[in-house]
Amino acid sequence: MARDTDHLARALRGWLPRGAAITGVKTLSAGHSNETYLVEGLDEILRLPPSEEGLLPPYDMARQHAVLSAVSKAAPGVPLPPVLDLCEDPDVLGDPFFLMGRIDGEAFEYTVPPWLAADPVAGADSVCRQWFDALLALHAMPASAMPPGGRSVTEEIQHWLDVARGAEAMRPLIAVLEDLAKRPPRESGPPTPVHGDPKHGNCLWHEGRLTGLLDWEMAQVSEPLLDLGYVLMFHDQGEASLAAAGFELPGWWSPERMIAEWEQGTGRQAFDIQRYAVLGQAKVAAIISVGAHLSATGRIADPRFKAFAALLPSYVRLLEERAAVAG
């Protein structure tokens, strides 16, 4: 960890009008993605870009703040923490940053929490219902209410192809993305706001209630099937399973149920949805490839990134299988 939390606390005390109440700063998540800290005394969350080289540059704090502010105003069905101060002056903390109110909740990705394991049918159904209601509320939000910025489906595919090539990714991954670029999936209608990383692991839960949808750094205005396909790719990952705890529960929605709920909720058709799921998985594989490449080239000394390299072969094999089925 490169950041000195005592320094963060002192600097925030001097910058924030309410800063005198700060008793300390505690690291919640730091490393090579957006970093979060608890500002003790205020019970607020500090959001900063990575202090070292990150997986998904650029890290635009002002845009993330603008996205969260826009969604909180125009899509009240998406649970979010209160969006507070933005500072674009890097001299204050070393990077631009923003603050949010703290909300109750826990996330899960790799292990089903006890409260859900105890209710694997109705509880799992409720989790999926709340999660998809939030996603549907986002996709119903007027695109004009979002900050500018977005890619078409074709541009999205090309972006991840460029990322994969830049990371010297495995040839089968690049081949899948090249095929998607040649034969992009059809679009369902006009662009809408999309989250970009709407996995259940980015949801906070408190007493079975969805309290927040987090991690909006990849949000944009684009094709909403990008979000649906991304969610669907967590089904049936087998030995390459990543962050899919809950998908095995009897009450968890099947791919068919997820597609049907999305179509009913949006009034759109899920055209070529299996190819969107392939794109979602290829996107994750490209991101993992970046981490593995940064580790292999010595630019990052992080055991998690070294582990990415060991995971990639099985993950890319699954991607190839899915791409073959999707056609």
C-alpha cells in the first residue's frame, strides 16, 4: 500500500469544512483498482484512484462522481450511497477524489453468506429480484441524464480487443474478440445507461435487502445487452468459476429466467444474447490478462496478479467453448 492513511486524515481535516470531526482513515480496499477508505468520525467513504499502476485506466474521479450523481437523481430505483464532495485538485491527497456516505451492507462473490445459505430458495429468488430491479431501473433511465461518454457495441468489442492485444493475451482470447469484431451481435434499440460491471459481487446486502450497487467506473451510455450478457456469463463456469457464489442455489434465477425478466422489464428483445455473454467473458479475460501481463513484466508485485496467469488457460478454454456454442 502506497498511501499513508495518517496523511489522508490530516489532509482531509484541512480541506473539508466538517473535517475537524475526522478521527482517522481506515483502508477498506486498496491496490490496483479504485481504492476505498473509511473516514472515521464522519462515517463516510473516500474514493481514490489506485496509488500504483491499475488494471483499467484511466481513473476519472470527476466522471465517476458525475455518474453516481446522475443515477441517484434520474434512477431512484438504483440503490446508491449518498454522493458527497468532489475534489479535482491532486495537491490535496495526491489524486482527485470524492466522498460518499457510508451505507450498511456486505458483498459476496466467492462464498454464499450465512443468511443466504439458510434460505437458498426464497432468499436466492429475492436477491435476484432486487438485483435485476436495480439493473432494469438503470436501463430505463434517460440516456440524456447521464454524463457524456459511451461506445457502440462495435467500439466496445474493439476496445477489449485492443486491451487484450496490449496485454499480449492468449491467442484464443484474441481470436474470440476478432470474431466478435467481424460479426458483432445485434443491438436491442437506442442506447441506455449501462453499468459495465453489474455482477452481484458489486451489490451490498443488509438483512437480505439490496442497499447499494457499487463500482461504476465502467459505466457509460451504450447497449444494455452488454450488462445482461455480462451477468449471464457467470452461469456454468465450471472449474474456471470466478466470483459466482450463489449461482448454484436452487432459487437462483436460471439464464432463461434472467433473459425473460430483462425482456419483460425493458420491452426489448435479447438479440444474440449468447454472443453478448461471450463478449462479457472475453472482457473479463482481457482484464485478467492485463493483471497477468503486469505481473509477468515486473511492473506490479502482487500475488493476486501472478495467480491470474495460472487461471487464464482454463478460463480461456471455457470462453472458447462458449463462443463455439454461441456460433
